[in-house]
Amino acid sequence: MGPNSRVDLDRLIGRAPESLRVAEAEALRGKWIALEIYSPERLPLRRIEAIGDSAEECIRQLAGRGLDPRRYEYIPFLGPF
């Protein structure tokens, strides 16, 4: 992707952070992501469930989708490297 290309962040919902291409990970740099808290009962691969400019924005997105924000951890995405 060129410097003028835009990554649709909504398309990254449901993806594992480890599966992101470099351009996708670069587009997330500086954003916050919500990942379901790991549990041995669930698959070890965790998926991005919300993306925002703050943890609070991620919480609002999750709640808006009817998900319990207490089941997620919120981390700043620092980039692919």
C-alpha cells in the first residue's frame, strides 16, 4: 500500500494481531485495541474486537455490540516492530 492508501480499520475486527500485514499493523499504530482476556477454555488465538483512540472508545464499541467490556483487555498497539 502506498502512503496515500487507507486501511479500513473496521475490516481488522475479528483478526488476530499476529495475522496483520505490515500496512495493516502500521495503520493501527497509536490506536487502542480490545482483546478478549485469555482463558484455557477458549482458543489460544485472540482476536481484535474493538479499535479506538482510547480504551474508553473500545469499551463503548464493545458495549454497543452487546459484549461485556469486563471480558477484554485494552492495550495500545505500538506497531509491527
